[in-house]
Amino acid sequence: MKLGLWIQGARPKTLPLGLAPVIAAAMTMWQTVFEGVYGGSYDHRPCPVFGGRPSLDLASNYGRCLTSHGWYIAVTLLCAGVAVFLQIAANFANDYSDGVRGVDSGRGMRNVSMSGAADVADGAGQPGTDQSQSQVQAQSQQLDRELADFEGAQRRQVPSRLVASGVAPKKVLAAAGISAAIACACGLAIIALTGHWWLLALGVACIVAGWFYVGGKHPYGYHGWGEISVFAFFGLIATCGTSYALSDTVPHVVIWVAIAQGLLAVAVLSVNNLRDIDDDAAHGKRTWMVRMGRSGGKKFTELLIVVPALMLAAEFAMGHPWTAAAEEVESACGWQYASPSDSVGKEVCDYSHVAYTQRLFVVTAVAFALACIVCLAAAICVRREKYRGALPLCAFSSLALAFAFGTLYLM
């Protein structure tokens, strides 16, 4: 069995949807954890916490080890591991469930007209026909080439499905189980570091939701609930859960980012369902795209892509990052006096932090522009029905948006 087929079965083009919420939450909460209410220090060394976080007590240096670089990075990476491996597990589980139902068996094979083949057969079989044997053979070869080109284009348009490609369903199900087990191991490590044992119930809910999306006797993905589930788990839960694991808080800015990430995740699912709209309708899979129709689904998907970009633009306008950069320059200089009684002092300037803020402003502006451009390109691809290009663009736009939000909140 080729490794490449398994990699395609994990659907790597969609994995940024799991990483983006974690990155956005981690970057957004950095200032709060290290320079905000916890009073953390960059010099603190990492230390695991097994009994939960200590009570808030300023005299006891609350957060001395909880807000260390090592602890913060470790929890962030573990959250990313949970998100990515749960997504891979869900992808394998969906492949298994759709494969055993036969939904994937006809993916990419649209109604191909065989009239050319019929004409060739008629020409060869009727006595007295004007077509010579060489002409019939030439037409047959031309038809074979056209069919080969069509099938190749369809294979490039539609990702390979494992069960439909001949992989044993039990192996695909085992791959889903292994991926889920890795995600559970990362989740248990997060619980050990944060002391939040109730996160175990959240992890179980994620696994159950991933399985029953298209699994079980009554998969909710077949009845129009898949989009809501994707918005909840790839937007609200992934982003807010990471924020709470890192800081014990979920501020309104994180919820704003979570909504934007959730909308882009639904956009990726909608692009996928637009591509498969005919097959889904034939197999009774009532996705939002099937219910809206191709025209309405395209408009709705474009809206799902554009709205997060507008949310970023609104936050960029209200955040005034250019003002923060200017204020750093103004506050870089101050007067220094030899003693409190002196009336004459000398001006002292420290531009070390100014350079950092100015570089961060440039990075924020570039990230903002990149996110908007990628979202616009994805929307154009959807409008032109170029779903093969729209899918990775939508997934990448979630990463670009997460980085743009993160750098903005670092200002």
C-alpha cells in the first residue's frame, strides 16, 4: 500500500483548519499571560502542574511557573496536537463510513456521454457504410484519449478516498483509532499541565462528534448539521479551549477570532460539498449546499469567506496599530535628574523597544494584506467553480487570518 495514498486520505490540505485556531488563541493571549493580569516573567522556568493552578494570591507570585516560556509553548503544541490528530481521525472515520455506504464509489465519475463510442460501433457494424476500418480505428483511439483525459482531470479534481480505492475498511478504521489515541494522549498531557480535568469530557465530545458526522445509523452530516458542528468545533471550541488552557480566561477578543475561524472552516466544508453536490444529492446527503442549490451555495460560500476578512479589517481599524507604533516613539525619551531637588536634567532616550514595535507593525500590516488577498482569491475561485484551487486557498486563509489577528493583538 502506497504511503502517498494514506497521506491523501488524511486530507492534508484541510489540516490548517485545526492549526489556525490554536495559533490565533496562543498569539492573542500572549500579552495577557506574560504582561497582563498574571504578572508573568520571561525568566520563569517550566514546571508541570498536576493539582490545578494555585489560588490567586499576589503575595505568592501566582503564575511563577505557569506563565513560563516552556509551559506556554508546551501547552500550545499539545493543543495543536489535539486539534490536528482529531481532525485526521475524523477524516479517516468519514472515509470509512462513506466508503462502506458506497457514497465514494462514484466520486468524480460524472455522466460521460458515450455517443461517440456508439457511433463508432454503428459505423463498424452496418454494411455498406462509408467509414473504412482505419477511420473507425482512428475514432476509437481518439475517444479513448478523451476518456483518459477526462478521468485524469476528475482524479485531480477529487481527492483519493481510501476505501473507494480498495483499502480494507478495517485498516482505515484502525488508522482513525490510532489518530484519535494520539489526540487523547496530547489531551491528557494538557490536563496534567493545567489541572483542568473537565477538559476530558470536552475531548470525548469531540471524538463522538467526529464519528457520528457520517458514522452510525443516523449521521448528522447527512441532515444538514455538519456545518454547525464544524463551526462549533473548528471555531468556538478549538479557539476558546486553547485560550482557556493557556490563561484560564476566554476574553471577548478570543470569541471574535473564534467566530472568524469557524466561518472559514464552514467555508472549506462548503467548497468540498459544492464539488460533490451531485453525488451528495444522489446518495441522500442533505448538506446545506444540496439544500441551497449550486447557485445559492456559491453565494453563501463566498459570504463565508468574505465576512472573516471584514471582521479582521474592523478589528484592524479599531485597534489602531499605527497609533501604537507612534506612541512608542513619543514615549521613548524622558528626563533624568540627578536628584529630586534638581530643576535641570538631561533627556534620555531608549529606542530598543521602538524598533521592536515598528517591526511588529510592519509584520501586522503585511499579515493583514496577505489574509485579505487570500480570502479574495478563494472567493473568486468559488465564483468561477474552480474548487480544486478554492479548497487549499480557504484552508490557507484560516492560517493567514490567525496570524494577522495574533500579530494585531501583540501590538
